[in-house]
Amino acid sequence: MFTSNDFRRDIMISDEEKDKIKKEIVEKVNSTLEKNNESYRMDQVNILKTSDTVKFMGNYRVYDRKNYQSISNEINTFLKQYGNVDIKSKKIRDSGMKFTTVSFNFEL
């Protein structure tokens, strides 16, 4: 598992390292959602590369609001190993469906 400190020595992250981080995040988010009987699965994590950093961005949904706190705590704890993570959530009501959407991003 990579941490932000692993990359401080070398700002440029290899494609292999980026792919590994993306895979770790998708697997953790989906396993946490599955463990809590949520139907939504995260497909991918997006990357925005600048001259100085690489930004990882993703989002997921929680339909059972009773599970939201435990799911988000577990996922947030996992994401914070990569450093300072910006996490935002919003309650959605769309065509009778209720869910909370969570977006996150961090830079390495």
C-alpha cells in the first residue's frame, strides 16, 4: 500500500503506481459497500495530472442512510492514509430514490 510519504521523494508517480492506487481504492470502497449490503459499486477512480501533482478523484453512493456513517467512516479512514483528502457528501432525492453521494479527492 502506498502513502503520500512514499511519493514525497519523487513527485512523478509511475503509471504502474497510479494504477495500483486506483485499484486499491476501488476494491476498498466496493468491499465496504458490499459488506454493508449496498447495491452501488464504484467503477473507477479518475486522475488529473498537473506539472506538480497527481490528483485522484472518485465518488460513491450510499442508499441506506442508516449505514452511511459507518460506511463513510471506514472509507474515509482508508483514504486518509494517502494524505490530506477532501471529502464532500450530499443527500439526494431523485424520482423517489433517496441516497447520499460522496465525492473525494487527494493529491500526491
